[in-house]
Amino acid sequence: MSAIEKEFTWHDKLGSISLNVKSLIDGKRISPQEHVVIERQNPADESKGIDIPCCDENEVSIAVKSARNCFEKSWRDMPLIQRKMSLARLAELLMKHQEELALMDSLEVGKPISAALMEVQIASGFFSYYAEAIDKLYGYSAPTDSDALELQTHRPRGIVAALTPWNFPVINVALKAAPALAAGNCVVLKPSEYSVLSALRIAELALEAGIPQGVFNVVTGAGKTGKILVEHDDINMLTFTGSTMTGKHIMRAIGESAIKPMLLECGGNNPQLLFADMLEDDMQGLIMGLVQSAMMNQGQVCIARSRLLVEESIFDQIAEAVTQACQQLQAADPMLSDTMFGPLANRMQFEKVSDAINKSKGGELLLDGRQAPRPAKGFYLGPSVYKDVTGNSSIARQEIFGPVISLTPFKNEQHALQLANNTEYGLAATVWTKDLARGHRVPRLLNAGWVAVNASSRPSMGAGIAHSHEPFGQSGFGVEGGMAGLESYCRLQTTTITHG
């Protein structure tokens, strides 16, 4: 097959997938009664996208009621082996339908097709991991009197409301739904209005995998629908990933309604600390690792390490090399298999990042992504690189959530830590050093929930996207990933049995 025929195949496959945007409630697709829709655009060419229907209070309540009914009558008390087999089968179905799911995300948010395929593979791993974890969530027994036995047991919380973002649609659905379902909860999920297709399809595949109707519901809509779900009296837990501003709105809404436990993973503006001893290694690999950690998914990653803090003695050399590497990232059609850098996900994000560049102060602009070569239409921005960024500048302080790198020199380790911790987020960080003692010492002093230490210039997979076994979280409340993430979706119940 020629290269042209191969590329045509990805575009042509769009015609073979279902673009059904109706919500999935109690195992059935439903049409919202109010007929309120959200108009969207294809981020790759600005053509008209698929309109998204918005669920109202009635439809959200039906979804919650359906989940409650399933929780109390089947899912909570289902034998662990059956729940385990259903989630394992869902993981297999994600892989079976990986091209379909990847095309959906590429169409809706402009994700390069190669990255979208990898995302489905990672999401499948989450379902596999939590399927295996179901019968490994052990409780405790506590010392007590001789005529009593105290048991501390993990119980499901009940009905979990999940709000997921648009930047990694499939991964975020899996990151929340997989542990919530494994713990025995039922889920009502509202995906971002910019990325609904893959979430709805995963919920359909859950039915095929043997998960009962009503266990996994998906409602569509924007902020109004999300607010209805957040404030619903019969929701037992809320889990959210998104912007810090939205997270604050959610906290206020819960405080003014039925109080419920929250798992919030909000924004990030994460540092990479590069020490001079790393230049003893392969320079090309080092620069690739630095840029990859900042520019994955066009910088639209909460854990993107976009603040490069570099030791003074190598600062100018690194600034020049990073700028040259970023110039090589050419924005292109996300449905070409060799595209590594696509458009931003929507017009709102394009305008937000452009505005941040327009208003930025406190640094020298070495590379302006607004001037980069790009397709004639679409929400494309090339990488932007700033040099000598001050600690109080907007580029250093705010979450840009786009392809923007800031470079700041530091004098010594103490200065590097001061710069790195000068943020309200504290989500992730990377330390580049060959000094073993420093590699142990610096992470302990960083205000970050997830720290990657690289003693090699080989780009670390850990600097990109979290995998199922890796717990993380600090920019908000709670922990996601790993066994700690599974425990987040449980309540600890103490039972004291007196005998004799």
C-alpha cells in the first residue's frame, strides 16, 4: 500500500464509525427532551462539527436513579470473579475497537492518530489493572479486647459522578470509571462537551463486556449539566479532572448542596530541574526528553513539564538547543499517521493560549508559535519558547495548557527548589541529574505529587502520561492511579463483633 493510500484510509474510515452523540442511560441511548445543543467545530479545519445535546435535570435524575437501582440490586453484591471478568473483557474490547475510539478523539479534539491509538492502549491497561485488583483490596483487623473482633473493610461509596476533560478523553474515562467500577460503585459520567464520542462508545462496550445496564451511564452537556450532577442529592462521591477555576466552582457548589466526598485533580504548571552534570550524557537525547515532557499533546497536559529550570553554566546552550528542537515540531493534519503535532483541541483553547502569549511579560520570546508554518485552517499553534522568565511572570505562574516553554536559570540547588516550588499547583516535576544523592534529596523537597528522576538522557516514559500502577495527585484532593486510586473510591467501614 502506498503512503497516499494509507493516509486516505484513516480519513476514509471516518465514514464507517458511528457518530451517535445521544446519552447512554440505563443501557439505552436517549434523546434529551429540551433539544438544547452545543455547536462545535472540527479543530483540524474549522469545519462544522457534531452538535452535542444537553441533558437537563430530569435526564440526569433518571441516570442517577438507574445507577442507584443497579448498585443496590446487582453490582455492589456481584461475586468478585464476575465483576473481574467483566472489566477484563472491557479492556479487551477497547483494544479490539482501538481504531474506532482513536478516530473519534482525532475527529473531536484534533489528537494525532498515532497518539490517539497509544491512548486507547493505555486506557485498556487501566481496565486490566483494576480488573486484577478487585480481589486484592485487603482490609485490616485491629487489636481489641479478647471477647471482640474488629474488622476494617473497604466498601463501595455508592453512586460516583465523574466529570472528565477533553485533553485525554479515553484515558480520563478509564482513570475514573475503572477503579470506581472495580470498587463496586455505579457511575454517572459527564465527559467534556468537546469529547463525548469515545466516552459514549466505551459505555456501550461495557454492556457488551457483561456490565449490567445502569451501572455505567453517560450524560452529555456543558457546565449546566455538570452542575446538576454535582449538586444531585443522591450522588455519593464526585471525581473531577479539569481546570483549577472549574474545580473551585465545584467546591462551592458542593458546599451549598448535599456535601459529598470529592476527588479533584486540577491544573499544573510543572518544572523540570536540569543540572549541569547531565551534559556528560547524550545531548540530543537530553533535549528530546526535555521537549517531549513539555510538548506532549501540544502541551495540553496537566502534568506537562513546561517550566525548564536550568543551571546557569549550561543555560544558554540549553536554551538554543531547545529552541532549535521546537522549531522542528511542525503542526499537521492529525489524521496523517506520521503527524506528531496537531491542532489545539478547540477555538476556546486556541484563543486562551494565543492571549497568554500576547500578554506575557517577564521573559524574552525566542520562538513565536503564532508565526510557525501551519495549515491554512484549523486551531494550530507551533511551539513558543521564552528565555530568562522571571518567577512572577504569567508564563511561570499560570497554567497555559498549550505549547509554551519557559526557560529560567538557577544558581544552585537551593535556588532551583525555590523556583520550582513557586507555584500554587504542585502536581508533577522532573529532576535531571547524575548525582545519586541529589536524585534522592531533591524530590523530598519538591512540592509535587509525582516526581520523575532521570539520570539518563533517554526520554522517560514516566515523564509523559501516568500508567495504571502509578498513583499521583496533589493539585486538588485525593489520589488517582494504582491501589491508592482504588481506595479513593471506597469508604473504610469498621465492624466490631463481640462474642463469648
